[in-house]
Amino acid sequence: MVRRNDFPQLTAASKELAEAQIFFHDAPFRSIAELEAAAEQTKREHDIRLLIVDDVQLVTNKTAREKHGPFVEVKFLALRLKRIAVELDRPLLALCPLDRNIQYSDDDLVAQATREAVGAVGWRFADMVCFLERASGDETGAQLIIAKNHSGPTGTVKVRFKGRTA
């Protein structure tokens, strides 16, 4: 819930975001090495302050997948993304969508097991692990589950979607 005294901070943050230079690489990277090279070049040319990977599943490491399977590939990608963030000295936000069928499952144990499987890699390497989970049958409501946070509290925050905003 947003309180009245939160509005000055929200206004300042939205103004800063509106004035920020935002750069998109709107082509899928075929490898983690390509993503790393693009991030380094963009930082060098524009001094980026945040790197966002909007779907980790689109970044691949063919060798790791072929030799060890998808779980090891995701673990390898998580390690490389962490290394990129450290080397660039910038925060990195990596998003990974869950299977929507699990998301709408009535079985809480299935949903929890899925979160644990996805979170297993992130748990070890990430500073923060969050899940955005929509309620079954509710297209406007969701909850943001902050499952791990090195810098602050964990918990659940209810969010509502209105059009394209939360």
C-alpha cells in the first residue's frame, strides 16, 4: 500500500526514470559471450547504471546444455551474469518467466516446488530473488514474493495491474 508520505519519493523516482537514457539491444543474444560483449560496449560508450536481461531463457550456452543438461546451463548462466555485474560494477536484473500452467495451478505444492527449482540457482548467486505470481482467474491482481534479499526484508507485496502499469 502506498502511503501519502511515499509520494514525494515516488515522484522523484519517476522523474529520474523519465529523464534516464535507456538503451535496448532488441535482438536475442545467441550466447552469454555476446551479451557480455554488448554490455561492456554499452557501459564503455554510455556509462550505463543498470543492466536488465529480460528473459534469461533466451540466452544460451550450447556447450553446457549439451554436456550437462538445462539445469547446469542455467547455473552456468547465473554465474556468468553475476560475473558480468561484478566486472561492470553495475547491478544486473535477470528475469526468467515461469511456466504459466504452473502459475495458475490450484496445487500450492506444485507452485512451491517450481519456485524452489527456479530459485535454487538464484538462491546461491543472486542478491535478491523475487517471484511475481498472479492469482488464479484474477487478471488484475498479483503478488510480488520477495523470497531473498541481502539488503533488506523479505515478504509478499500485493500489486494490482491497471492497463500496462502495476
